Amino acid sequence: METLFSLLQAPQAGNSNVMWIMMIGLFAIMYFFMIRPQNKKQKELRNFRKSLEVGQSIITAGGIHGVIKEINDDFLVITIGDKVNVKIDVNSVFASAADASGK
């Protein structure tokens, strides 16, 4: 019972400063190891999607490999086979097929 009362007491002033330093340090670690790399990856993908060109081989988020036939503001028309064209959203383009194959 005494342990419970000691835990419920207000923290000392010195402990409060250490707690703030630890929280700031934890946030800095999370930023540099989690948030910053994710933002960098999203920026690279956004720049890749802006640089798409007709005739470029791509891979969609669903795993469909195709060649860009037509580019519009919100969608692409890609050729995935002989006389088979598919209309997809620009945001579903995942990668360049040349990058994925290691060429």
C-alpha cells in the first residue's frame, strides 16, 4: 500500500526536467529514423509520377506491368498486351519497370 502512495505523489522538480529531455530525445530519434525517411520516399515517388512519359514501362501498385500510351491529368492509359489498354489512376503507378528489373 505504501508503494501505491509513493507512486501517486507528485514528481520531484529534478525528475521533471529529466523526463522532458528524454521525451525530446525520443521524438528526435523517431523523427530521424521513421518520419524523415518516409517523407523523403514520398517526395521521390511524387517526383517520379510527375516525370512519367509516353512509352515508358511502369509497374502499378497492383503489380501490372505496362507501357504508357497516353497521359492525362488524373489518369494514364497503359498497354498491357496486344491491343489491351487499361485506364489507371496516376497515383497507382508504383515504379519504373526498368528500375525493377535492374537494367
